Amino acid sequence: MFHRIDPNMLPAMRSARRLVILATFLVPAVEAHEIPTDVTVRAFLKPEGDRLRLLVRVPLAAMRDMSVPTDPFGYLDLTRADAVLRDASILWIADYIELFEGERRLESPELVAARVSMPSDPSFGRFEDALAHVLGPPLPDDTELYWAQGLLDVLFEYPIESEESRFSIHPGLDRLGMRVINVLRFLSPNGEVHAFDFPGDPGLIRLDPEWYHVALRFVELGFFHILEGLDHLLFLFCLVIPFRRLRSLVVIVTSFTIAHSITLMVSAFGYAPDALWFPPAIETLIALSILYMAFENIAGARLRRRWLITFGFGLVHGFGFSFLLRETLQFAGSHLTMSLLAFNLGVEIGQLLVLALVVPALDFVFRFVVAERLGTIYLSALVTHSAWHWMTERLDRLGQFDWPPLDATVLVTAIRWLMVLVGLAGAAWLVSIIRQPSKPTPGDDASVGLEK
């Protein structure tokens, strides 16, 4: 049904339209310098002959402080936008991306094409589609699109010596927004696609790394992870408070290392549960492991029982390590096994550093400050306080998830893990029988209070 417009209403309608147009001009002017909250950058990188092609898609809202040409209604004036798009491509994208061929940084790229796309455009799903789209015809000049709603698609080309070279990239595009997610695909000459999905600025990414590059990166990752993980450090601290002799330390730390290495490998190869409740469940169990170790220290720990319990909790901590490793395995290239071994090595180096600092400090405290038994109880009580709060907070978080339905898939998975745990428990029992001494020694079966 159509309604006839009263001619007497036309002046009022024109005034209202002027107010809308004025507001359209004023609002972008106020928001032009605001930093977007969430920005997703999509990029393809492909070497071809003597050039390296880089396709990038970013939201136009992330291109700030630009003199945007608009029409009287506030829409982007596509007939005059080309110069602004090219300036934005250089100032906000090319100037913050560093590309390397081997160890040589590539020269400034040639800007081949820059165009505006609609927010619903699906071209950046595949490299071929994205390339055809960027090099294809632009949007019609009469397209009604606000600057903050559109996308900027850009094609850069870098001169290279050979497409068979090894390339690296430092995508410093984290300044485009408060939270920037980078989705990068590297297409190697042999047809393989290396996928990367990372937040912010991850530093230098080797797109097809050598094994030693992977080893160095993951050793560093494991080393700093153990030093930055307060819950893992407190667990380690509880382990060594009552057992500071070399023999005891070797047994306990080796048990923990073997256990967390097993579940780390299992998780890396995709055999761990991927449900949303699993990470908070593991974090809760890690807090519980610290709490248990602290209580055992207070009650009086024994070495034979301690290394078995440590092995069990080490399996839990291995899953905790895997949550970080899962996000960084994308940087391992084809060297998955090497990355796992290197990460474990980094964790062990970090643990040894902690032990090298903690053990002498505990010896000093127990010799000159407080008696060993009383000091063990006091330090363990402090750890208990923190672990209890962690456990209750993580239990609350875990309670927000619904338990999975009890179907055939869940039962099969549970049976498989039960078989693995039974096997590990049996192996641990055999080891304890084999290494059982003929008679008790002062450092083995004596309680903490009688160790000396």
C-alpha cells in the first residue's frame, strides 16, 4: 500500500533530512581517531618466480586519521577514494610488515592494487579468489558504503631471488586495534599451505622453518612457560621442600618429567579431549595437586609414595603445558616431534634453574632461620592458602559448563583413558618394586621429620 505525501510536510521532511546528513558528518569526525576494539587481518603470502605476492584484507575502520572523501550523505566517495586507499595501504600496512628472504630483509614492496570491498564479500577464503577479486573491477561508483563499514583489500609484490628460498614475516599490525587477530596462509611452491592464526604481534614467524629454528623457538617457549606459570612453580616448590638431597630430587623430578611428557605428547597428537570443559577441569586438578602436596608435606611425606603421586599429578600438569603448546604448534612447520622435544627440554631447563635457586635457599632457611620440620609446615601452609583459593575459583568456573551426555562416544573415550591409566599405574608399580631397597635408608622411608 502506498501513501500520498502531504505537500505541507515537505519542508519539515527536508529539515529532518538536513539534520540526518549533519549528524552523519559529525559522528565520523568524532570517531575517526578511535581505535577499533576487534580487528581481524586476513593475508595470503605466495612466492612466484622472482616476486613474493602479499594479499591483505583489513577493515577500513582500522585505517585511522585519513582524510576520507564522502558524498553529501556521508557515504564513501569511490570516485575520489583511490589516493586515500593507497596512502592507507602504505602507512598502515606496508610500513609495519617486515618480510625476509633467508636472513635478508626484502625491499619496500610495489603496491599493485588497493580497493574497497563490501563487508559481506567472501573472496578471501582462497588465494586464487582473493587475487582475482583484488585485480578485478572495483565497486560501482554509486555504491552506498560508509568508511567504517568497508574492507580494504591490497596486493603487494616484493622482489625476491628465488621462490625456493625460505621466507619469514614479522606482521607488526597489532596497532590496528585493541585486539588484533591475524589469519595468515603461506602457499609454498610445492603446493603446501601453512596456516597461521595468532593474536597481536608474535614476533618473527618463519613460514617454513628449519629444524634448528624450531628447536630454539620451542626451548625458549618451554623455559619461559615454566618460569611464568606460578601454579607449576608452587607444585615444584612443594615437591622439593622435604626432599632436597640429590638422590631424592633425581627420583621425584624424573617422575614428574616423564609423566608430563607423556600427556604433552598425547595432547599434541590430538588424543586429548577438545571439549570446552576440559581446560578448566585440568586447571582445577592442578590446583588440587598443589593442595595435596602441601598437605602431605605437613603430615609427613615419604619418598616412595611421593614419586608415585608426583607421577600421577605430572600427567595432569602435562595437559596444562599442552594448552599453551597447542596454540604455538602452528609455528613448528613440519617439525612437530622436534617442537615437542624442544619444549620439554625448555621446561626441564627452567625446572633445573628453579631447583638451583630454591634448594640452597631452603637449606639456608632451615639451617639459620627456622627448624626444618617447623619451616616445612609453615611454608606448606602458605602454599595451601593460595592453592585453596585457586581451586575454589576454578571449581566455580568449571561449574558453568554442562557435563557431556553419557553416550557411546564418551564411554569409549573413558574406557581408552582408563586403560592408559591402568597401564601407567602398573608400570609405576613395577618400577617401585624393582627399585625397592633391601632395607630402609634414612632418606627413603623416613618421614620428613626424621630425615636427618
